[in-house]
Amino acid sequence: MHLFALGVNHTTAPLSIREHVAFQSESLGQALHDLVAHQPVKEAAILSTCNRTELYCNTDDPQAALNWLAQYHRLQPTAIQPYTYALTNNDAVKHAFRVASGLDSMVLGEPQILGQMKQAVKVAEHAGTLGTLLHKLFQNTFAVAKEVRTTTDIGASSVSMAAASVKLAQRIFGDLKPLKVLFIGAGEMIELCADHFAAQQPASITVANRTMERGVALASRLGGNAIMLSDLPEHLGQFDIVITCTASQLPIVGLGMVERAIKSRKHRPMFVVDLAVPRDVETEVADLDDVFLYTVDDLAQIVQEGLGNRQLAAAEAEGIIDIRVNNFMHWLQTREAVPTIRALRDQAERTRRHEMEKALKMLARGEDPQQVLDLLSHSITNKFLHAPSHALNTTAGEDREALESLMRQLYQIL
């Protein structure tokens, strides 16, 4: 078994790279099937968020995972390799534990990544691409994350991306109550942001979504209104704050759309936060004088607030993780010995059956049962001890000393 983790994240790759290797949630299952079916990968799970894309695999050929990732996204491996990290065995285990515990996040200690990892595992389970190794890995990963969060203060004073968006808006506008807020999308991240902004009691809240049903559901909970995403161009100019996070593979808020919105607003400023990966807003929008456009990477400075307290907890968490990594690797090494143990037992069983058949034939001929049992025990003992005895007699020097020490340990000879 060879555990392998390959990925890019917010520390190794800029947003312009991460958005090219991100996976849409609805295509993850098929991607997993493709990875396991066409490459020397026995098991696989894919974690894809705004800050990272990671492949967790059981494979004997790690390079194949990188080649597949590039091929799937129609890129050259050399285009993404400088931004990737490739971890094997205990390093891969430690990385998974750290990610789930919030130690590898842009927001140190944030809890959202654990839910995202659990969802990635559910998708892999449904796709049938998890086996013994990855099942055990993620079972331990979630247990470690729970232990870290219940025994340390890693989540204390954590500033989420949603909270950071509100803080940034307040720095620009001050009081948010007179302002109109638009949320584009209705996924988990938008829901988190909507709750934070709703707490500031803005003048109005509107949700724009591809499907009206889901948009209305979120808007109703917030006491707001819903519009179709297709109606966005004619309504965009009404809003002071725009938060967007959809699964679109192409920008849905273009430069021309924003220019027309700013013109209709008579150049009153517009605050835009694009939390999507790939990005929902064309990058050129940032060049407009009256638009404050921020991406997930731009929020990094704000989310570091309160970092000092969490760093102390992170040190405690790292100690917990080191112990749990050692435990997992012990299990993995035990699993690697299973074929040898099985072969040893099969060989012993064949010897036992052979000697038993001989003994039964002797009894059938009427020979003394006590003598038969005595011969049976001697024969089995001699057969079992022949190989180690022969090895000791034919080995010399330091090798013989090492073998003799091992034999004493194996057979518990004092």
C-alpha cells in the first residue's frame, strides 16, 4: 500500500493557477471514476475548495496522479508541477490530519474545511473509489480533527472569510444599514456570508441564483428578495455590496456589465467580493475607479487577526497530530505484513494437514495411538523448526548474530 497526496493550495499557488485545477462538485464522481479506471491508482478521493485542490490516492506511481490532473484540466504537467506538493505515506497522513484540523487553512483553525473534507469522502464513497487504506485514513483524520478541536483552542478568535468580508465592507462604508446587498449563488459559502451581513441589518438583501427555487429559499430565510441570475445585468447597478460564489467555470460578472452598473449608479462606489474558484468576476473589473474588488486571496490579511492566540493552540494540535500519525503508520506497516503472515499460516496449515493425514492412516492400520501422537508431535515440530535451524546453520558472521538475535526475539527465548 502506497499512500500519496498531491495538491495545490493558497500557499503554493496563486488564484490564477488554483482556478484552473478546481473541480466542479457535480463532476467529482465522474472524475474519480476516470482517475481510478485509466491510471495505476487503486483508490482515490478529491478535495476541491476555493483554497486547495488535493488528490488522495493509493498508488504505486505518484507521477500518474499529476499527469492525470493535468490531462483532466487540459494542461501540461510542467504548467502546474512547480505549484504542487507531492507527499507520500507518513507525510501524506500528517497533511490530511493538519488539513482537517484547520492547521493548513488560510484562516488558521477555521472549521469549514472539515465539512468540505467529509463531503469529499462521501462523494468518493458513492463513486466506489475508496478502499481499505483511504477508508482507514479518513476515519482517523476525522477522529484527529475532533480531538484537536475539543482539546485545544484552535478555533478560538477565528475570523472566517465571511466575517472578513463584513469587516472589509465596514472599513469602506462604515455603517452597512443604509446599503443594499446582493448575493450571487446560494451555496454554503454564500449562506455563511449572508448570515454575517444580515446581522448588520442592511437596507435590503437580494439573492441571484440560476434556479429561482433555491434563491427564494435563502432569500426568505434572510427576509430578502430573489432574482434569476439571467436578470443580473439589469439589476446590478442597484447594489452597493456584491458577494459572489458560484460553481461557474467562466466569469458571470463581466467588465461591460459592471461598467454599465457603475454608470447607472452615477459612480457611487461598489464593493465586490469574489469568493469563487474559478473566479466569477472578470479580473479587469478591479481596474475600474469606483469598484472595490476583492478575491479570496485578498482577504488573507484580515483573516489573520487573532492569529497569535490560535498559534499557541496550533502547537498543541501539532503534538496531537504527531502521535496520531505514528499510530496510523504502525497500522499501515502491520497491513503491509499481512501477505507474509497469510503465506506463513498457509504453509503451516499445509504441513499440519499432511502430518495429520499420515497419523490418521497409522491409526487406521491399528498402530498404538500413543506412539502415533508422539510421532505426530515430533514430525510437526521438526517441520516447523527446519527452516529457522537451517538458516542459522548456514549463516555466518554478523548476519548470523543478527539472525540469532531475531530468532530469540521471535520465539521468546531468554
